Amino acid sequence: MSSQSVHVIPSNGRWVIRGNGRHLHVYKNKTEAVAAARSIAKERRPSQVVVHRTDGRIESEAYGLPAIQDPPYSSKLGAKRIEKAVSAVVRSRAAKGKG
């Protein structure tokens, strides 16, 4: 069984939950969206919740998957810049309706 990701993405003052390339739910605040995403991810084990913060950084939690380890070396790009770039791509695709 392959793992699934459930994304929580800020969008126009609301929080959107995306999974399997489509919008699942929209919430007024981040707390409600993250709680709902956690319950969806727990039902779909193995899975992970990926929360895209408004500043572009990413938070994630895994359910039934091994913990992600930090790399043994520092990137010249910096973790924050990489997180922001990945988040920007995901938000761009979400806005266009792509998976």
C-alpha cells in the first residue's frame, strides 16, 4: 500500500485540505483544518499531514510511516528557502487545480 499525503493550505483567508489531487474541505481557521486533516490521515494510514504555513514554511506529521530524519549535513540553500520554494509550488498547483 502506498502512502498518502493530506495537505493543509492557506487560501484567500481560509484553509483548504487537499488529498489525492483534489480539494476535500475548506475551513475558516487553521486549527479546525489541521484537526480534520489529522483525522483523515489517521483513517488512511500510512499517510502524512503536510501543513503549509502562511509564511511559506512547511510542517508535517506522519501516521504509520517512519519519522523523517534531518540530513547529516547542511544545505547551502538553507532549509527555510527550500521549504518556501516547495510550498510555493504546491500553492501554485492548488490554485490552478492541479494535483
